[in-house]
Amino acid sequence: MLEKSTCTSSLYTSIYRQVEPEFDMSREVATLGLSLFVVGLGLGPMILGPLSEVSDQTIVPIILLDNP
């Protein structure tokens, strides 16, 4: 799964030059998507790990698999 995340973040950065004029945005706004992706990648296990220990062991995987 880590390989997919790395590929996803690198693919996103390759289209900055195309996205900026298309949607009339600055580089900072275009970088916001990658920044939030990396924050979610880091905070996700910190939140969902303890949550699966406290709650029923089947709730967290069902929530994760339910979202596309």
C-alpha cells in the first residue's frame, strides 16, 4: 500500500503546471492537495490504530472498506 501512496503523490505533483492555469490558481493552492494527502497519510494510522483497539475490531475495517 505504501508504494501506491508514493506513486499517487508523485503523479499529483507532475500536473501542477497544467492545473494552475486550468483552474486559475496559485502554486500554494495547487500544493494544498498534496499537503493534505501527506497529512492524512501520517495521521490516519495514528487515529485509526488506537480506535481499532478501543472499539470493536470489525468496525474500523468496515468503515475503511466502505469508502471508495
